[in-house]
Amino acid sequence: MKACPEIKRFVQETLGCSCPEEVFDHIDYQEEGDGITGRKVIVGGRLLIYIITVNGKSNIQEVIDLALERGVLERDGKGLNRFRLVLVASQPDELRSSAGHAFESSGYTDEKTYLHIVNEGDVESI
């Protein structure tokens, strides 16, 4: 298990998730989850999070499509409630518009998928 207090803080404060406290009793953390360069976190058997570092917006549609396709498939296959895709960028404000458009046009979103764009400092401790 990896840095559970830091993951709990990240999920609650950075992502704004209002998960009940008991879900944080079990946190599964993996580096490079499912072939996507990044990290995968499953919180309490309910919430799936992919954390992917991106360098600019040149291939953002491809990154988002691949992550959403795999994340939604994994979420549904494991019977989880939510999927949150977290993109980590050195300049997140420059990525928000293009990433938001890519997310909305991906074809893999539903009412249980969310996109977050954070800066590198937000994920340093997890």
C-alpha cells in the first residue's frame, strides 16, 4: 500500500471527492496500471483513478481516448462506481481547454466519468 494519507488527501481535497470515510480503509495503488503510462488507484472498491503525466497538448485526444476507453472498461468490469482521469501537467491552465474538448468528444464519457487537470505539485507525495 502506498502513502494512504496522501492518497486520501489527494482524492478528497485535490479531486473534491466526497467519498465516505470507510472507502479509504482499502486503497490499491499501482504504478503504470494496465499499460497506460502513469498510476492507477482504486479506492474502497468504488473509485478508479488513472493519474497520467502529459507533456503538452499535441496528442491529448489520443491520450484521453485511450485512458477513457480502458478506464471505463475496467470500471464497469470490476463493478466500480466512478472513474476519474487525472492529467498531470507542468502548466495545467494551458491544457484545460484542449483536454476538456477532447474529453467531451471522446465518446467514452458518461455520468460516472470525470476529468481533472492538476499540476505536478499536486501529485508529488503520492
